Amino acid sequence: MSNTILYLECATGISGDMTVAALLDLGASKVKLLAALDSLNVEGYSVSVGRANSHGVDACSFDVELEHEHEHHEHEHHEHEHQHGHTELEHEHPHEAHDHHHGHGHEHGHHHPHVHRNLADVTAILNSGDLTPHARELALKIFGIVAEAESRAHGKPIDEVHFHEVGAIDSIVDIAAAAVCLDDLGIDDVVVTGLSEGTGFVECQHGLLPIPVPAVANIASASGLPLRILPVEGEMVTPTGAAIAAAIRTRSALPGSFTIKKIGLGTGKRDFGMPNVLRAMLIEETAAADAPPAEIMILETNIDDSTGETLGLAMDSLLAAGALDVHYIPAFMKKNRPAWLLRVICREADVPAMERVIFTETSSIGLRKLPAARTCLARTVMDVTLPAGPAKVKKCTFDGQTFYYPEYESIKALAAASGVPFADLFRDAAETARKNDER
């Protein structure tokens, strides 16, 4: 998608199946999705894609249906029962309007009792499938976020966590499907301003849990995702949905002004007394030519007693929480100690989220906050077609000059898929963008 940002409006929460449905409605290929799901080493389910109506709003629906219905009762805490109870959706379309698809091997009808899976099991399933490198990386990232949240909730090492919700077949399919759809749409910039959540309790394997459930609360805390509690009874945000939002969010605020290019709606299955839909919008940022330099914040702290692994995780968490940039600078501190200067560039509204990550994930006990102004070149993103496949190039202009900078992730994925060296693709993408502009 050229020059586009994905905005996930989570006004009534978010879950895995709502996300997949919204992305399909936005234009993700159902053919590619079903082929990718068929390639996974998972049996015992079918999927259906159709249309449904939630309080007058027509939206796409995506359902994962287990072959043995009693698995749903054995597996009480997962998003299809608690967030999306099948009986509560108001359908306008007949059952025949849904496209049912049975994945590879699913027709064997084997009985699969409820099985607890750990992260290694889920990783093996995703590695077994015919997914693009980017889709597989994203799916594993989402599962990793849930694993970390469950680890904190249960007080166990991450490799000992047995997933209750995410280990279920339907949730494995939901997360893989969301990753495949996002990859197919080619979206790298995502706005999630916050998640709306309900109130009350849900029943799970361990008994009653308060809403938001511990895994959701842990994900929101670790990623800096804001929660809005609505006066609504029920679970609006599932761990799968929260993890997807945390994994893909690159911005925490909408542009000052934008145009809407396309809208996709994905429906949930629970009736909250209002439309239960996730709205996904492809938007383009617009800016006045005389707009003043953007105000940003620079956060700095010196760290001399954190490991490299800790600092690497902190960087990932800061970027996931909305940081514009993060970098480490070698430094020598008092007592001749080698250290690192951590510098974070962010929007002022994101400072609390940055502080939360720095103080909880590093050994820092204080930081400096400096307001700053920045000047940004006018930019658009161009789609170019190379012999090896499609790529994205950032086009920037300044004082009558034009510069072409291929997008790193786009070229990286194309190099992995095609076997063509990264440097060759990078050079060819910039030259192709320049030639396309001169036509």
C-alpha cells in the first residue's frame, strides 16, 4: 500500500478473529490466507468467512470451528467463547452466505483432546507452514508477547508456560491468519491509540478472573498500550487481540490530519448492546506546507549495570510502545566504568510509556527529559516492481531536490524470498523509483 498507515480503532476491544475479519474486509487475500493455513501442521478445525450484522453494522466475520464441539467446553478461556459467544451474534445473512473451508488434513476427523502447548510447540507449528519470512516473524512475535505475559501471570519461566488460550487450535489459527493478512497488505506503519475494555469477571481453568484478565493487563503494561474501561459487562480485549496490537503498533497517536483511503470492519460474536466491530482504516497523512517543526521529546539515561540481553529487550519494548527512535551510545562514567547512554526520541504524549519501560526493564533509576524541535522532509512511499518482486521506496523532497530511499524491511523481505543480494535490490529499487518518477 503506497503512502498508507493502518489505523486500528479498538472502540469495542480487539481479538484475533475480529482482526483477521477486518483485514480481510480491507482487502487481504482470502486465497493466500487459506493456502497458508492449509500448510500448517494443525488438524481438527475448519474456517468460515462471511458477513454478519452487529446492531445494524454490516461487517466481515472470520470463524474458526473445531471439529469436536466439546473442545470448546474443555477450553473455557479463549476468545471464541468469552469475547465472541457464537449464539449472541445478530446475523442478517443466511448460513449459506458463509464460505466454509476445511484445511489440509482436517477431513481425517481425528479426535484431538485438549492439549497444553508451550512456546516451543507453537514455534514448531509456525515453522512447519508455508508462510513468508515476515508473516512467520510477526506470528512468532505475537506469541512471544503472550508467552511473556503468561509467564508473569503464573510466575513461571517463559519456556515452562503452557498456553491455555493461545495454545488452542483456534487461537493458533487466528494469530497465524492475522500475520498472513498483515503481510499480504504490506503494512509497516500502524496506529493503535488504545484499547476499550469491559468490566466484570470471566471463568477460566483457574476459576474466576477479573477483567482485564492478567495476560491482557500484563501486555498493556509491558507495551504501554492505554486501556479505556467502558461501563459494559464482559471481556472486550482478549490476550490474542492485545498481543496483536502490541506487536504491530508503530504509532500511539493519529496524524494531525489525514484522509481515509479504505475501511474494513471485522465483527465479534458477543452482544454488548452496541456494534461489536473492529474498524481498520488505511489512511494517508496530510500536512500543510507551512506546518511548524514537530515538537518531540528526548529521554536520556546512563546505564552501567544492565546486560546486553536486557538492553536489547528494552529497545524492542520502547519501539513497541511508540518510540520514534532508540539508540545506545558507548560512554565512560564515574569510577571509569564503561557504560551505555540510552537515548529515546518520542512524542510528548508517549513519555509516560517510555518511562515505564525504562524503569521496569533496565536498571536505570533516573532519566533526563529534553524538549526538542525537528524538521522533517516531505515524504511519500512509492511501490516499485523489480524482477525479484515488489518493493517500497520512500520518496523525500527538499528545496527542489528529490531523494529515494528504499524501505529496509521491504528490501530485507524481498532478499530473503528471492535470494537476490540485499545490496543489489536496494540499489535497483532506488533507481527504479527514480525512473518511474521521471516518466
